[in-house]
Amino acid sequence: MRHFEHLAPSMRNGLFHKQPATFDAQSPAATLAVALGATLYSPATRPTLAEDVVKQADRGVVSMVLCLEDSIGDADVGRAEENLVRQFGALDDLAATGRTLPLLFVRVREPGQITDLVRRLGPAGRLLSGFVLPKFTEERGVPFLEELAAAENSCGRRLFAMPVLESPELLHLETRTATLAGIARTVDKYRDRVLALRLGVTDFCSAYGLRRAPDMTAYDVQLVASVIADVVNVLGRADSSGFTVTGPVWEYFRQHERMFKPQLRRTPFAGPAEELRNALIEHDMDGLLREIQLDRANGLQGKTCIHPSHVAPVHALSVVSHEEFGDAEDILRPEREGGGVMRSAYTNKMNEVKPHRAWAERIMLRAEVFGVAREDVGFVELLAAGVGAAA
């Protein structure tokens, strides 16, 4: 699979200076962690789950989480598990015909569900990339990871964990430092199995009876912003101790009454793209676009998504710009390993080799999986192409 594969080859050629590379479930973990992109969640109770997975793959989705936790009622867990096993069987039949499917993860409630589901899935379990582990702390997380290791041994396949950081202990100031330290110890011990860490911002808000409005981002809610900063500080470092931390969910996908002006400038959407700008604003996507940019600025990659319309914006803003790519290439040239400073090729900034090296390495990894835009292509053109293909 590869990002933007759902676009016609002629369209991809017109958009990309460097095409996105192919990857699959067996690719290196560092590649997959970035390639997750917009991870689309779906309740495991959906009777058309297999059809939904295929449809979303055709629209550019490359990672999905099939949820047995908060998205379904407590009384529906057994029915959801049965449906999940049945739908995986249908997907396995499709995969046998050569059908490309997204990376599939299951969000469980209890540790024992991991080994039980791997057993019940049987051969269809080969389509499973791993599990999403809810309300992760050191105390609650270790049993999940032990069950994951047991499931991996029983099926003989690599299975990844994606812990969700969403517990009140992580939010509350008096327990945050100790909780973060415990999480760091746990995920470091199981480093080979932890693909990415996900943020449960909805649960953070719930602890204080809060909910951000569609014209505000997670970073406007100071309680939430402080947790994100601390998580990245401890767990998202650019040295060998860090993990990929993914962006929080955006909850809105329909028009709401606005208090503030739209957050999208008119200039990038001049001409035919004005209609796209209006559609984004009508569906509260301008707030999503701003939050994606703030995610990136604060050290997060990808995003949890609960609606298919959120996928194209996340992926469009994940493509590396021609300017970013040129800067990263200059910084990483072998002859500049000793350091130094130079003016960027676009003559609009300073590139300092040693301080900007970690940034450049991250840019190159993102460029590998999301590609590099042509010099005259911006996020508006990428977004318009993605939205058009998903329509």
C-alpha cells in the first residue's frame, strides 16, 4: 500500500516531486508509525464492517481501529466480538484475491481479549497488525502487554501495541509526573512492540466536564495543552528514547453555530478553490486544519479520526513541502556533518546543521511515506485532490 494510491497516476505525477513509497504490515516499525497517518476508528458492531474497510481503503485510508471499547455499549461487547471475527473472515477472503487492505488494529477493553481474539480469528488473524490499549498506565498497561506477547508467541506473527494515554492520573497535576514515569518505564521495556502512543483528549476533557468547541483546538484548552506538552516532553523526544505520539481526535463533522471568524485565509483558496474553502468552513474543517498544524508544531504525527471526511485533510498536511524537503536535504548532506549554518535554498530562513538535524531526519521519514509536493503545489491542491477522490 502507499498514500495517495487512490489518485489517478496522472494526478499523482502532477502533485508530487517525490512520490510516496510503498509499505506494508511487515515494514520497519519506524516507517509504519509515521505511515499510520489518519487512523480511522469504527465500532466493531457495524454489520457492514468488512465492506466499510474496503470502501475506506479505496478512499485513501491506510490504518483503521475496530473498536470494542468506548464506541460500543457494555452490553454489546460479546456481539461485537462475534461480528469482528466474522468480518475478519470476509476480509481474509478478499485479501486472498489480492485486495489491498489498511493496517487493522483492534481496540480492546480487557487484557484477556487479546489472546482470546487472536485464537478466535484463526488464519484471518494474519490481517491484524495489533491492538489499541485503553487508559494506559504502568499498572494497567503491563497485563495488556503481557497478553500481547503471549498472543504473538501463539500465532507466530508480529503484533503491535498502541497504548492510549487518557487516564485521570495522567491529567491530574499531583499524579502526572509519577504516572508519566511509570508509562515511560513500561513502554521502554516493551519498546519492540509499541508502535505509537495515542492521546485520549476526550477523556482528559471528561475529567473536568469540558468539551472544546468546533472553533477551538485542543491547544486552546489549557488543561489539555499542558498534558500534551508533558507527554511529548517525556515520551516524544527525538533521541532513541522517544516514541511517535499521535494527534488527538477531532470530534466535529457537521455545521455548528460560530462565535469566531473562520480560521482559513482566502488567499491560498483563490479562484476555483474558493468553493473548497467554503465547504471546509461549513463543516468545521478549518478548526481541524488548524489543529493538525498545531499537532505538528507540538511534536505529534498523524491523528485519530472518527469520520472519513477528516482523512484527506490529515494526509494533505502530512505531505512534505518542496521547501521543507530542500532544507532537510541541505542539512543532512554528508559534507556538513561537522555543523555550520547556511541560508536556505528559498533564501527565507537560516538552516543550522546541528540544531536542525533531528527535525531534518523526521522530515525525511515523513517524505518517504507521504511524498514531497512539487514546488508549485501546496496543501490546497493536495486537499482538493484528496477530497475529490473521496467524493
